[in-house]
Amino acid sequence: MADLKAQTPAQVLDVLGRVCPYPLVLTKKALEKMPNGGILKILCDAPASAEDSLPRFAESKGMPVEIVKTGESWEIYIQKP
């Protein structure tokens, strides 16, 4: 699998301060508008979203996902197939 975090994202989605279900809803909307192959970088500080709902959603859709913990928040990279 390609190193998603090393590539330039097509879009950065900042959901800092938002709790479920908003990070997932906003992620779905952003991915719908992105071109195939594009990478979405999500900035998130909600543990339930970063460690559970967002990766589970991406994997269920067959999208590569990478999660990087950065202090009190996460950077989540999802590639639209």
C-alpha cells in the first residue's frame, strides 16, 4: 500500500472540536466531491471518530486509510478509489 501521508492531499478537512456523527458525515460529503484517487486528510480530535468510525467506514468501502496520532489529535488519510 502506498504511504498516504507522504502524498499531497487533494483536500484537508478540519473537524477539530466536532464529535460523532459530524466527522463521519463531513468526511462522506467531502469524499463524494473528490476525484477518484484523491486523498482526503482529516484533522480530528474525537477519539471515537479517529479510532473507530472513520477507519471502519473507509475499510467498509475498500478505501485505503492511514491514521497518525499527533499529540491530542489525529491525522487520518483516506484515498478515494
